[in-house]
Amino acid sequence: MAGGGDHPGAKKRKRVAAGRPEAPSKRAKGKKPYEAPAARGGGGSKEEPQPVTAMDERVAAEEMSESREPDCNLDKELKVLCVKLRYHNMSTSRRCRLVTEALRKMDGKYLEIARSPTACVLQLCVKWCSHSERDPVFVALQPHLLDLSLDEHTVFLVHNIIKMATRKQFASFIYSLRGHVASLLCHTIGAAVLDHAFCQATRPQKRSLLLELYSTELQLSNDLKEEKPCRFSLLNIISKLGLQKSSVLQHMTTVIQPVLEKGIVEYSIVHTVILEYLTIADKTSALDVIRQLIPHLTQGTYAVDELSGVARFLGKSEVEKKRSSKPLLIQIMQTKEGLKLGLACLKHGLAEDRKRIIKSLKWRIMKLALSDYGCLFVICLLSIVDNTELVTEVVIDVLKKQLKELIFDKNGRHPLLQLFHPLCSRYLTLGELFYLNYNVPSLVSKVNFGSKLDDVADKEHGGSEDTLVASDSKEDPIKRQQELLVKSELYEVLIETCIENVGQLLRTNFGKDVLYEVAVGGKNSFLEGVTDRIHVLHNAIACDAARPRTDDGDEHAFDNYHSSRTIRRMILDCPAFAATLWKTALEGKCKLYADGFSSMVVGAYLESPDSMVKDLAKSELQLLIDGGILKPQEHKAEEEKSAMECSSDESSELSDTDTGYHAKKAYKDLKSGKLVARFGTDRFRCPFCPEKKKLDYRYRELVQHVIVMGASKRPWKVRANHRALAKHLETDHTDAPGSSSMPLRQAEALYLSKIKRSQAGARSTCKPGR
């Protein structure tokens, strides 16, 4: 070698290539050459394979590499099909033909294609093919789905397979995850697949996934998977099985810590596990998890586009992972678990942490305020952060620019109402109040929801127990409210906005609450005397109510359901407004408004706790009472009580007149187009149920909704509105698909008979046996 001679292996290859016999190998002395078993007298018929030479290994390697080379013709054909499948204006029949053709070309090569750049074509085919065509793909890829879940380009193929899988196929995939949940959760790409399966899973399947993350001993506890949702909590499981809390806490720490270190905190399954961890964690562990979470929540997230594999396959520049400018905190507010996690960080974090959270939300506060759970986070932020200058700069200044959109929005009005009347059960549901009062058990001593204000502040400002206080909050909640409303000039802007839109605010379900709070000055009128512009608002409301009744479709303020009740509340709670309204709209005209909804407005003057308000109207209203034109509120309450004590048939007879009058009025609004029920060929909405989760109905579905809501046990106004809608559907929308299948009255009779049969069956089962 040193002398420049050839390598011994090179000489051997030259002899083999020249056809000369191979040189004898150097063996140690005394050793015999290898003999076959037959030569040794074994008598075997089979010959032992000869030793593999280097030439044989090289030939086998070349054959293997040739077999692994992609089929260029197949790639070209799939690329053409991929381009065609991406057309947006393609008909369904043509797309089905292309998908069938692509699957035929890929038949028997699903796994190879799934691991190649052409996986995007298989992804599109799985998305659009039929169940019968999708089954062979699932069978071929099922043993390898876990491996494919770890690749950033095949993860979307797995997503589509899971999404389109049948119940049996999805159950088999959930079973295949057994023993791999913790490892997938710690993988940046595999966690997305696990969360996708978790969100799609049933309750027992979710529990089976979570039990593996709680403790290794719980993986075989099948009885826990059938527990009721209210009982399926980590504390109940520990107490039921007698587990050691320290061992469960140690196991969950080993699961959660890598997740926090890698920043994989955007998934719902992660939120659920962390929330359960916080229920058993001690004070130090809980604070440590919360402070590790805050930096991740205030940063953007990395995301890979679902069509990145398509772009890569078509030869375009590869789509790289980019960090989104939107903080993760906004993304997790789509679920109640994400809301609880955000509230825990906001309440139990330090002042610096809250400052960091608020700054990350700059220019994105509107998106939070308009969402179902995000508005609750904004409410908590406005209630506990002492740095009012920062809150004004980041939150209040943004809200001031889009006040009209907030006031008329179901969720957007909540932050504004919170500033005027904190945690009012009139505006917030019990579920929303429950979420706002969420706290970490080990840190509960640091949060005091029943704020112990001193007696002087409680008497002067009406401080109540419904006040959120942070762990290190030092500022008086009433003082914070005044700074956010008055010092930031939000109150002035709100008054001007209400003056400009007073008529619309009075007559809408959501806007009336904001108008009321602005007009009366908040809870216990703590803003009374702050500005003189409030009298201009009172005058604007009174002028709207003073307009004469017309038949052009505009409902009078005293006759509208929402505005009549709002004005009544203002009369009872704001004497200044009551005096303005009397002088402008009611003095000498009470006889015109002595019936219907308007009688509630007129009668409020006699119920006012202020003696001056009573004296204004007593003389004129007493004449109407003596003449039997106006009924006092005491008589109305007695009539309502007696009606409730009557049987259902008698009570329906008593309210038939009012129900018929209101139904005619509602039908007139539907007929004139003031209330709209139809938005397409077979797309309807109930204009009387805007707060329902399901808004869009088909004709048959809306008919069923109308029948159910028009049942006899519903309030009379609900029955009247839905009877009017039933008449509107039956007479004015006969061209809708499905309108001729069954007459509405026949469907209603069928529904009522079904109810009677079920009630009769229930009564028969309740009778004791002989």
C-alpha cells in the first residue's frame, strides 16, 4: 500500500472480470476447507447456499435501487391529474371520474405513494372519493398511520383519512393509538394528528386517550370509560381507585414538561390535560406551569399549509413553516378549555405577565371581543388589571373606534356592559359566570371573588360581591371602572353613539341593554353627574317616544316589545329621565297609551320609588284608573297569578285574545318584510329565535321548529309569534321544496297526538302494580 501497489480487493475484481480462477484464500494452517453436508455423509438432498460474494451483493444493491426509483410515467400522469383536481369550478361528476382514474393508477402502490412527493394526489383523492373507493386505501395504510403522522407532508393525508373514516375504522385507529398517546403528544407534528382524533372522538374514546396521560395504571381501566361526564375528573378517578396523588402528579409532570418545553400548547387535548394537572398540582407546580405557558401564549405559532405538498409536487417553491403574527392566545379562545387556561394565566400571573399578555393583543382585541369565549377574556382583563393606562391604550382606544359594531353584537356588548354593571346575571348566563369565576384550587387563596371593600365604598358606590380581583390587585374596582369610562372618554363617545342611533338601539334585543346602562349611569348610577350630555340622550329617547303612531311599518317606541320594557326600566331607575319623558311625550296623552305594551310604560310612573315621579303622573293616571281604562299593576299581578293557578285549558282561553292580536301583528311584520324568514330556495331562519345555536333551517325543519315552539306550555308571546310564522310559511312560501309533502296543520296534529300518547304512556308506567 505504501509502495503504491493495488488494493487486494481491486486485484480480486480484476481476476473475476477477466474470467480467471479466483486465487486461493489464505487459511490458517490445520483448518479444513468447508464441506457440504452430503460430502460429510449427511445424506441430505438440499444443498447449502454458497457464500455471497461482493459481486453478488453489488448486483443485489443495484436491483434494489432500481426497484426504488419512482415511475416517471406515473409521476407525470399524477401531476396532470393533480392540476385538474385543483380546479375550483369543476363539476362533481368530472371530479369523481378524475379521482377514480387516479386511484386506479395508484392501486397497489398506496404506501409507496404516501411516502413520496405524490402523496398530495392521494390526499385529494381520499378527500373526494366515495366510501367504497376509500376503504382499500384505509386498509393499506392503517398499519402505517402512526409513522405517516410524524411527517409534515403526510400529516394532512392522515387528517383526511381520519376525517372521512367510518365509525368502525375510526375506532380501530383510536385503538391503534394505545400506548403511543404520550409520545405523539410530545411530537410537534404527531400532536396535531392526536388532537384531530381527540376532537372527533366520542366521550368514551376521549377518556381512553386521556387515561393514558394521567397514569400508566389507568390504561386498563375500561370501567372508567363509561363514567358520566360530571364524574369523569382526575380527582374523582384518584379517589375512586385509591391511587397515590404523588405518583399521578409525577407521571403527568413527565408528560407535560416536554410539551411545554417544545411549545406544543395550541391543541385542545393539551389544554384538557393541563387543566386536570392544575386541579391536583401544589402551589409551586401550578405557578411553574402557568409561567411557562405565558411566553408561548403571547407568541405566534408555526403553521404548515395543507396544500404545501401540492405546491412542492407541482415544482413550485416549497411552502415553508412561518410563524403567524397572531398570538396563540387568540387561537385557543375558540374552546372553553382554552378560555380557562387563558383566565388562569391572567389571574395568577404576575403584573409583568399581564402586561405582556395585553401588549400581545394590540390591534387584535376586536376579534376577541366579538367571539363567544374571547369576550369573557376581555371582561376579565378589564376587571382585574390595575394598569389602566395600558388597558386604555391597547383595549379602550380600539373599542372606541368600532363602538357601533360592538353595541349591536351579541358578544361585543359584554365588555361594555361589564364596565357599567359588573357580572350582572341579566346580561351574562350562568355558564359564562361560571367560566369567569374559574380558579386554580391550589392558588384560590390568592384570588378573592367576593371582594371585601370597606363599608364606606360599598355604601357610596354599591360595591358588590360580584367583582373579579386578581392575585396582586390593589386598586378599588369602582375607581378602575371610572378611569376606564371617564378618563378615557369612552363614556362621552358612547353617549354620542347612542344619541345617533337611539331609535335602532331601543328596538333591538342587544342594543337596548347598552342604551339603558348609558342612560342611567351604570349600576347604582355611579356615573351620575359626570357629564351634561346625558340630558341630551334622555331628550333624544323622549323625542323618539313622542312621535305619533303611524301605519307605515315603523313601530312606536311604546308598542315595541324591547323598547317598551327598556323605557319602563329607565322610568323606575332614573328619575331625571322619567321627568323628561313625561314632559315631552306623555303629559296629557296617557289615554292613548293605556293598553297593550304601552300601558306598562304609563303604569311605571305609579310604581316608581321616587315620590316626585309619582306626583308628576298621579292626577292624570288616577282618572284613567277610576274610569277603568288603565289597570293598576297590582290588579295585573293578581290576574296573572290567578291565571297561573288555572288549568292549562282555562289559561289558554284567558290569553286567546292577546295571543291572536299579537299573532296578527307578527304576521303583518312578516308579510311586509320587516321580519325576514327566507334567505334562499330552501334556506330559512326563525326571526323570533336569534339566540339559538342553529340558525339556518330547511323548510321541513323550520316547520318542525314552529310546531314545537307553538306548543301550549310555551309562553303566550312565543306561541303567538310562531303561529304567525306558521301562517306565513303555509300561505306565502308554497313554492319552497317540501312544502307540499304534508300540510302544516296535519303535521301539528300529528305532533300533538304523539305528545299525548307519550304522556299517557308515562302515566301508565307510573301506576303501581297490583
